[in-house]
Amino acid sequence: MTAPADAAPSSPTLADDLALALRLADAADDVSLSRFRALDLVVEQKPDRTPVTDADRAVERSIRDGLAAERPTDAILGEEYGTAGDSRRQWIIDPIDGTANFLRGVPVWATLIALVVDGVAVVGVVSSPALQKRWWASRAGGAWLSEEGAAPRRLSVSKVADLADASISYNSLKGWDEAGRLDALLRLSRAVWRTRAYGEMWSYMMVAEGLVDVAGEYDLQPYDVAALIPIVEEAGGRFTGLAGEDALWAGSALATNGSLHIPTVAVLSES
């Protein structure tokens, strides 16, 4: 039976939203890869002294155009063009997470696309075309990874249960130092088996894959973490701020395999 002409359109399902996010990531990858290692890449410095390239702006415009066409009533928060709209449904975008890597030709960078509904990140896509990897998740739908175009596989965090056996990634010493938390990081490093600084979104995706047990850093914005949260959590992990608070607006991030979350917060909180 055909719906009446004046009937309200049905709300998109979470599967619809995830499918849209993946399509937006496809378009974003085309833009970003075309500018990666380009000899005429335009690099500028933003007021906060972080770099931005013409690729960052072009990718965000591509995603915003797609959302305007398919979700015109949804709100948007993006790193390069700020906020638009007012809705309980908000898309949060980091067009190129790892711009410093991107402009130096290092392949560890990604486009992050998230949907947040009523303050909860329900869809996350992390697309890293230079690494030929894409991670994604939706609430109650599991976390997934596709590598080099292969069939997706479901992700699960590690089973490591003791900090003494844990591998951690802390992103950068400078970030912890500037937050006045370098002593806490050193204390944690003494409590674990292995420390590395894989950096950017990759640390958190390796937690979701079970390759790293703990990842954390300071000086973050919602667009740095929104897409990561559902992927880590759907893989069985836990994602908060470094003090254990809600991660989206915490300004910091702590992702673990779940078993190590409380012990990690405890070590970091010691006076």
C-alpha cells in the first residue's frame, strides 16, 4: 500500500546511517588519496598553530555535501568548518585525523565519521586508505575491519587481564607533559610490559583489534574520539576519558580491553 503523500518520512535506521557513513567514507577516500603526497599540497597554520591542508577542507566539504543531500535536518560538527544545525542527531567529522602525518607523507592518517544521538556515539567509521584499512561499528552491530579490500572480519579486544602483561600506546610524550601528567604516564609505563606511541587513530583501532591493550592521550576534541568510541566498545572494550569520565567531551581518551580499565585509571590517579 502506498503511503499518503503528506505522510512524514520514516526515520533512518542505524543500518541506514552506517551505510551512509560508509558511502561518505568512500567519497572522502577518493579526495584524500588524490592529495596524499601531492607536490602542490597547500599547507597552512590555523590559529591554534596546528596545520591544515587543502585536503582536510576538501574532505570535510565532501562529507558535508553528502549529509546535506541525505540527512538535511541533522546537525554537523566538523574540525574545519565548525557546527551547523541543531538536532538530537549530530554527525561529527574529522576529515583527516593525523594531518601532520598526511603532510609529511606518513600513511598513518584517516577520515573519522561518527553519528551521535542524544549525546551517545552510535555509529563510527575510521577509513585509512593509505593503510588500505577501514574500521566501523554501530551500536549492537559489532565492530568490523576490512583490509586491502578483503571481506570484513569482526573485531574483538584482547584477553590480557594483568597490567604487567599489557602493551600500551600513549601517542606522544609532549601531550602528557603539557597536561602535567608525564609522571602518571611514567608510572603506568613501569607497571606494564610494553610501551609504544603508535599515534593518531591507529592506537585505538589496535585496541579494538586486540593488538594493543591500552591506549590513551590528552588534548583531544570530540571529532578526535567520536568515531573511535563505538568501534572500541563494540569490540568488547571500554572507552572513557583518562580519569574514567565520559569520553566525548573529556578532552582526553582512554581505551582498553575492558579488563584493564579500572587498574589503568587507578595507576594514573595515584598521587
